[in-house]
Amino acid sequence: MNPLHIIGRVISNPWFVGVLCTVAAVTAGFVDQGTVQMWCFLIINIMLAQSINLLTGIAGQISLGHAGFLAIGSYVAAILLKDYGVPFPLAILFTMIVSGMVGFLLAIPSGRVREFYLAMMSLAFGLIVYELLREWRGITGGVMGTRGIPSPNLNTLELLGWQVTMEWYFRVMLLSLLVLMFMLRNFVKSHYGRAFYAIHVSELAASSLGISQGGTKRFAYMLSGAIAGIAAGFYAYLVGYLTPESFTLMRSVEILVMAIVGGLGSLIGPILGATLFTYLPQQLQAFNDYQFIVYGLILVFSFILLPRGIAGLLGTHTRYSKHDQLSASISQADTLLSRRSIDSGALVEVQSVVMEFSGLRALDDVSLQVFPGTITGLVGPNGSGKSTLVNVISGIYKPSSGTVSFKGQTVSGWPTHKVASLGVTRTFQDPRNVPSLTVRENILMGAHRLYKHSAFAASINSRASSREETKFLGRVDALMKEADLLQHADDAVGSLPYGIQRLVEVARALASDPELLMLDEPAAGLSEQESDRLIAMIRLAKEHGVGIILIDHHMDFLEQLVDEVITFDAGHEIYRGDMAGMRADLAVVEAYLGKEENHA
Ligand SMILES: Nc1ncnc2c1ncn2[C@@H]1O[C@H](COP(=O)(O)OP(=O)(O)OP(=O)(O)O)[C@@H](O)[C@H]1O
């Protein structure tokens, strides 16, 4: 085994972490105050790097203004203690809430912009906060800053009449970090963590699983702000004075770089990055004037040589499921899918839908009904409107006119995630999985809409949350067995052949326990064996009363499955009936089948 990977395994082992923290907590009583203070700065950096990692590394929302959170939190904490005498743990708690609220508010405009613009917006946030600190003299003390904040460094910090020394301050910080890491780890491994990762990779695929992109982004900003708030509170008391110069753009960049160099998306990475960036500047002091050049070079080389950061070099992976914790208790699921009544009326009803794109009529007066336990095939030449119809039903497009209703309720115009949360699940023409997550994690993501437990319950790994996770992990294992995917359960989806990726997406759709399942060319690129697996899965869904819309160009494949087939040409329905009738229909042969045969 690679020796670096052995190091990675050791440092991510909870026993190692426990022993290291105990040793540090005890040793803090014997070493000089400067060393303990440095350890405190390390903890602050770890918290900040985790905060940005959650937002940028996991939820994919780039932030160049994190020093803004640090600044707001630090000044709030300072004012609460210095001016109002709030005990410092309570003041830190309050700071966490204020910073979380700032994060939430910041997410509202951020929800509308992406990538480069998002980076610019977060940059503007950091710059505005910096200017406010300089100009709002009555509150912040302007460029002179705020001094005389009770601090363990000056032996002026007290709690209930007891003087808090540096050594005890460090122990409180260490305990806070351990609690934070425990909660963060559980959170990331829950359906909340998977939702963060899903919006990062594909907002469209995420919303088709019932994940609200706006809500998830706001939640990510809020949590990230709250974590930065905790770091800020500890920072304000640790240093005992605040000036705007501690919260410049450089500080924001430094926080981001710590997480990137450590390894974005993993939980170990930010710890490693923060450690490097806390101690490196000290080591480089020997280089005097060349200190910053050396610093810059290290950065450039680490970006080039370590694309997944130090955590990648050490082979540490963060898992986005609790499979490793719960594997002993996972049994085979009793049911793969809920059994639904097939005697009820139409599941979905499309009425006179027209869909126009700048003058092009992709759908022209289309109507159809799909009943539980039936399969409706959609066929037609390329560009005839099949995918557009699925996009209209799933809420990706709002029809230009006409309505879509699901179980009698009009859903046209609803956001995609809200339609999906009713049990309307679809797959895409090109599979949209999360390539870096495992097969198990991807399929588990499908169950998102079914989870009931709160984010707090997920973070403390409550009994109810474990029970729910175990149930869905069992269901996912059973689905993997059905799809013959068990041997790939722990492989990253991106490393697998195309056909397998398609089966993963279909299994993910089934994990949502859908009422209506829409499959867009699921058999494309599958081997014969994989195609048989797919047929078995579709039949399983049908037997359980799921209503299915199936788009495909393979007539042999459709023949084995569909109850009814509808043929489109240029957005119009040209045939509806059984497969035999379709093959004999002159209009279909003219518009579609003739061309298909010519292709063959
Ligand atoms: N977002 C969009 N903007 C503009 N035009 C679009 C959009 N989506 C679809 N179209 C157009 O609508 C028409 C129908 O496209 P659609 O993807 O539904 O066809 P399809 O039958 O699914 O074809 P294929 O078999 O190639 O998937 C095409 O002319 C396509 O270019």
C-alpha cells in the first residue's frame, strides 16, 4: 500500500484524532502561552476552512468574501462581551446565529447568479463589509479598530467570575471543534450533504430528485456563515483587538486557498490545509525578503501537482453516506417499491399542451393520460418533441398553453423540485449522476424526497435518523441487486462504463419510490445483458403500480414493454395505439420508421 495512503488512513482514524486531541488538551498546561495561542489560531483556521469547504467544496458556491463573515462575527462578538457583558460562550452562540442570518440573506441574490458572477458577488460582499468597518466609526472604531476586548491573552477574559486562561480557552476551542467536526461529518453523510453535492454537480438533476436548488443554496450559505461565526467569536477574544486590516480581500483568499490546497470536498482536507497555512508562514520567516515568493511558489506547485489537494495525495475520501457506520445493521429491504393501487384514475393528464421556443412549436396541442401500472411509449424522429414533453411534465418547462395535472392537481408552472416531491421522477437522455460519488451514494440520492428527519437530527446521528438511513440503505442494496450493480456499489460512478451509468440512473429513479416514472432513452448504449436488467427493473416498477412514460428508438425493446405507444412528428401526435398498429401505419412509416430502417 502507498505509504502516503497509510498516513491518510491513520490521520483520519477517530482513535488517532481522539488521542491527539487528548494529548494536546493535556499538554496545553505545560507549554508556553505563545504555543497554545498558535494552536488556537490553528483551530480558527480549521473552522474557517471547513466553513468555506461546506459552501464551495461541497455545495459548489464559490466564495471570495469569507473575511466578511469573519469580520461581522468578530465585531458582533466583541460588542456583545465588551459593551453588554454577555458571557463569552453565549456571545459566541449569538455570533453564530447572526453570521448564519447574514449567510442566509447573502444567498438570496446569490441564488440568481453562478460561477464567475457568483465569485464577483461574494467578492463585493467582502469589500463592502471591509469598507463598512472603516467608515462606521461609531460602532467599529473605524481604522483605529476596537481595542480592550476581554481576552485570555491579556488575562482579562472571565466567565462567571472565573478567569479564563489561555490553556482553558484552548480546551474550550478544541472541544467546540470536535463537536463541530462530529456534527459536520454526520451532516455531510446524510441526505442533506448529498443534496449539497447534487446541486454542485447538476442543479437540473438535483431538482428532478426533489431537491430545491434555492432552498439548498440558502441553507448552505447559512450553515457556512454560522460556522464562520463561531470561528469569528473565538478569534475576537483570542486577539483582544480588531482592526479592518485583519479582514481584507487577502484574508478571504487565504481562507479559500487553505481549503483548496487541503482538498475541497473532503472533511480532512480543510484541516490539513489550515495546518499548513498556520505554520508555513512561520517556517518561511527564515527566507526573510523572499518569504512571500516562496509562499506563492508553494501555492502554484500545489495547484499544479495536487489537483485534489493534500487529502487527495493521502488517498482520503469523504463518504456521502453512513453505509460504513450502519453496514452491520443493514438487512435486505422488505419492499423495493411501495405497492400502489392500479384502480385509481389517471396519474398524469396532459391537456392541449403547446410548447413554443421563439416561434418554434416543439409541442403542438398534445394531450395524453398515463394510468398507474401502465407503460406508455413515446416515439418519433429526432426533434419531434418527446423530451420536451417529459420536460413539461416534470416542470422543467412551463407550457406556453395547456395544462399538466398530477392526480387531479394542476402542476404546470410548478418548480421541478416540487413536482418531483410528489413522486414524479425522470431520467435524462445523457445520464446525470454525480461522477465522483459511488454507485450506492448516487442511488441513495434518489430517496431524497422520502426522508423525514431534520438537519439537526442528521448532525447528531439521532436514533430516528439512523433508522431512516438504514431503511433506505437496505432498499438501495436491494435495488443494486436487482440491477446487478452490487459489485460496483463502492466504485465512483464516473469510473464505470456508460451502460452501467445508465442503470445507476434508473436505479436512482426507482429509489425515489416514484408514482410516475419517465425514462428518456434508457436503453441507449446498453449491452444485451444490461438491457435485460433494465427491462426487469421497468417491469418491476410496472408490477408495483408505477405509471411509466418510456422514450426510446429501439422497437424490439419497446415491444417487450409498452401497453400503448404514441408517435410524434414535429410536435404533433400522428399515431396512438399498439406497436403492431404503429408498424403498419403509413404516416408513421413515412415520418419515422422508414428513416429508422434506412439508418439501420
Ligand atoms: N430549450 C430549448 N430551446 C430551444 N429549442 C428547444 C429547446 N428544447 C427543445 N427545443 C427544440 O424543440 C424541438 C423538440 O426537441 P426535443 O428534444 O423534445 O426532441 P426529441 O423528440 O426528444 O428528439 P431526440 O430524439 O433527438 O431526443 C427541437 O427542435 C429542439 O431543438
